[in-house]
Amino acid sequence: MKERMSVRQVCFILIAYNAVLKLIIYPSAAASSSGNDLIFPALFDLAMQTAIIWSIAYLSSRTDKSFFQLLESTFNKVVARIVYALFALYFILAAIVPMVEQQLLIHSAFYDTVPSLYVFLPFFIFSIYAGAKSFTNSGRCADICLPVFLISITAILVMSAGQGEYSNLLPVFSHSVPSLFGGALSAAFKYADSAFLLIFMGSFRYKKGDAAKITLSYLFGGLIVIALLAIFYAVYGAMAPSRTFLLNEISVFFPAISYVGRIDLTLLYALDIVILFAIILHIQASVHCLSLAFGWDKRSALSLIVNAVLIVITFVVNNKFSPLYQAASRWFWIPALIFAYVLPLCAWLLKRGDKR
């Protein structure tokens, strides 16, 4: 029962966490690789990932077992533990880029000069504590984060939508198909949320119609990202690649800001809470997988180990984000393809047994 979460909470995670981590640096990178066609690689990635999300959600209607139990019943516990150990490593890898992105966003939005790296380290104090919590805690956090996300994003959309010159998005398909496909492939690691849903299997009780709810929730979050990508390029045009942080830049031309100041920073501060819990979910998922892989329920110790690895990585990549993001764009699609596309589809081949 300590891993139990509701379908409602799963939907909230797929709306808020799905969207918010794609709105930090990805829009600038998409504008750099695809120009005014930046929404088309994003639409392709969204369509592909939505199909995988539906596949896992529908699989949940055919079995009450978790992914670990499916592996164990098809092969044996050793194989299941190996697969979950690999998933734990994957979630650590997937946490690196958003973790550093969040650090840089905070530095850009709230500091006049670049602060010491030690200013960011208190994040890990909270991460060690929260990373040891179960998926039940993740669901409760999602209950809090969704209203914060929806209110903040709605305000940002209202403040920015009327400030764009939408002719900047024309002509449509001005880039070649191989170029757009390359943009979609380089961003595939951003569209890998199905790995979480696969690990959530068995933690929520499926009811009729839940597959549609889960799929539409993910699609809704993805369409919010598409809308903001279009507005972002409409506002900045060819300058969009140089505007690193969408959340800090998109609403600066709202007329009221010239009179009352950067009220949009309040929205950014609220959204950073959602970003924080979205990053923590990677650590919780990694700890969950490690506890099953090693048959050890000392989650506090496992969270400490995972966070120690991330602290070391934080020091290694400090002031080296550009090479890190370039490496992620070139190579991170490979683990994303394996853990968020191939393995979820292969789960259909596992022995499910009769659903009770």
C-alpha cells in the first residue's frame, strides 16, 4: 500500500511534470535546430510518445502486476532485478540535464551575477529527504503541483500570446525533412515520460476508461508545450535561439510589466516549485528501482547514494552546460529509445496472467 497512487495523480504528473521540464531550455534549442518550424519536431515526438503512453496505460487494463512482476513471471527474479538496476541508472542519467537546467534558470532569473555553485547545493538536502519517499508521496505532491502549474502557465499564456508576430512562423516547412527529423531525434530524450508510467504500473488500480484519461492528460501537457513554442518564436523570431530561457523571457513584453515591474517572476517562482518536484520524481523512481533490484528497502540510504552521484556530476559539469546539452542532443536519444520506447512495447510480450 505504501506505493499506491491514484490514476488522477498519474494524470496530474503527466500534465504538469511532462510540460514544465520541456519549457526550460528546450525551446531555445528547438529554435536553434529547426527555426520557425520548431513545432513540427515537437509534434512528431509528442505523437510518438503519446502512442507509447497509451500502450502502457492499455496494458495496465490487462494486468494487475507491476513491470517487475511481469519480468519475474516471464523470466526470473534475477532478470527482473537486472532490468530494474538499469532503469535506476537511466533515471539518474535522465535527471542530469533538467537538474542543471533548473540551476541555470534560477541563476538567470533571480541573481544579477552568477552565484557560487554552493548556493545550489541545498537542493540536495531536500532531494535526499524527498528521494526516499514512495510513489504515494509523489502522487500527493502532484496534487499540489497541478493547480500551481495550471494557474502559472495560464497567466504566462495570457501575458505573452498577444505580444507575438505570428508571421514569424511562416513559411511552413521551410526546413528539409531530414533536418526536422534530426531535430525530433535530438529532442527525443525530452519526450521519455513513458518510462515513469512503466514503473508506475501496479501502483495504481486501473478502472474502465483510465487509458483514455492517462493518454489525454499526457497529450494535454504536450500541447501546452507546443503552444508556448509557437508563441516563443512569434515573440522573438530569429532571435529565439539566443533567448535561453522561455519561462524567463516570453512574457517580458506584456504592457503591465513596464508599470509594475517583473510580475512574471512571481509566476516563474511558482513554476520552479513544480520543476523541483519533477526533478525529484527522477530520484524517487531511481530509488524505487534500486530497492527492488537489490531487495533492500533502506530507501534513505539509497537516496543518499543516488544524490551523492548527482552531486559529483554537478561539480563535474559545472560551467560546462553547453557541451553537456550538445552531448545529450547527440546521444541521449539512445537510452531514451531503449527505456521509454522499446521496453514499454516489449512489456506486451511478457506473461500477464489473468487480471483479477
